Amino acid sequence: MIKQGLFYLLYNMKNYNGTVIIAGAGPGDPDLISVKALKHLQQADVILIDRLVSPELVKENAKTDAEIVYVGKQCSKGIHTPQSLINELMVKYAQENKYVLRLKGGDVSLFSNVLDELEYLQEANIPHEIIPGISAAFGAAAYTGIPLTARGFSRGVRFLTIHNLDFVDSKQWEEWATTEDTLVFYMSGQKINTLAQLLLQNNIDLDKKIAVIQQATTPEQHTQIFDFKQLEEETIDFSYVPTLLIVGKVVNLYDKNKWILEKALTASYFDQPINTASLC
């Protein structure tokens, strides 16, 4: 116990100037950030924020003199900060002896460019730390009452994307259609009709359904449940990002377990203004 206490004391006395902290902010609800990441948010000199970081979280917790730099990507609106620029900014501010927080939506290791950032920091010999966050899949599952695994429904879960269909071959579609695992698709909302069509062509069990969850864990969360035949004709508005797709028998549990009274989807939670220096 004495050794653990001493380690904790020394760790928390650390000088973070010239250091980059890469942290996950969670999927939207500002209360879903970890205590550790929140401490860094409250103390950082420079905060490089992604598109899907809660504006409320940053406005309420960043220091008044912190420099907040927006480095988000939103291709549908022509907003795109090159990853190379993000890498350069982290190093630039750290070399200025700043306490730098690279704050990402969700978790830092899942469908993130964290590897590029780590390699760049290592090459520049910049001290850095990584703090995990709650990914969108876990937030969406909890806030809709759809368990990702459940006895009698699914024994496993897969985190996937069809952002680029060129990387998915025919054997992969057959395997996805027949697995008993729950499938969670990130960054794939615009391709939902193609997804449904290809899974049907590969004989997906029609007892499975698909949940379309937009802006999960925020006050603007909106959930729609479809069977695969519906999606051959249904048109869905994807103006409000992010969108997560959950496919499997577990989706049938939504009506029984949902606990949030959702409203009509009319606003974008992540478009709230933050006083930032935008580089896009």
C-alpha cells in the first residue's frame, strides 16, 4: 500500500509541459468522459478537439486561457483537417513547452488515426500518454438498451466499417450475413441500403434487424429499427451525425429495454459553437 501511494503521488506531481495527452472524450454525453481525461482537460494549455467531442464538455471544463484548436473532419460539409497538420500541431505546441491535450470523440484506439499520431510523436521524441474513452458502440448500446451480447441472442460482437466498400470481398459479406455475432458498423450510415442489399443477397437470417442510432448518448439521440426488407425502399435522413448501425438478433430487444424517451431529430448536438481557432 505504501509503494502504491508513493507511485500515485509521484505520478500526479508530474510536469506535463511539453507533453501530449491523447484522450478519448466519449461518445457525446459530457458525463461519459473518464475522471483521468477530465483532469487533463481542466489543466491543458492547448486542446486539439475532434468533430465529435461534446461542445458542452469543452466549454464547461477547459481553462479560460486555454487555446482550443478545432481539427475536426466532416467530409459531408467539406470540413477536413489533414492528419499531417494535426500531427505537426501536436509537436509544435509540445516543443513550445505547452501542456497539450489531443481530445478525440469516443475511444482513441477504435477507428481513429492514433497510430499516425503516435508514430509522429515518437519520431519527434515528444513525451506522450494515452487515455481510453467510451466508444460509440458502448454508448449507443447502453443508451438504447440493446445489449451487444446476450444469452440466446449473440455470443460475440464485431466492430466494423464499410466506409470504403472496395476493401470488402464477397466471402466477407457471406460471413457477415451468417455469423451469430452482433455487427456494429461505424461511419457507414450513407451505405445502409447497400449493406442491407448485400446481406440479404447472402441469406441473412430475417429474424435479425438493424438499428440506426444517430447522435448516441446526446440529448438529440434518435433510434430507428428496421427489418432488412424495409431497407430496400426506406429513405433515411443522415444529416445528423454520427450514425451507428447495429445488426443482429439483439436489436429485437430494443422495444423491451429502451429507457430514454427520444424526441424527433431536429438538431445537431455537435454543431454547438465553441470558441476555437479553426484551421479548416
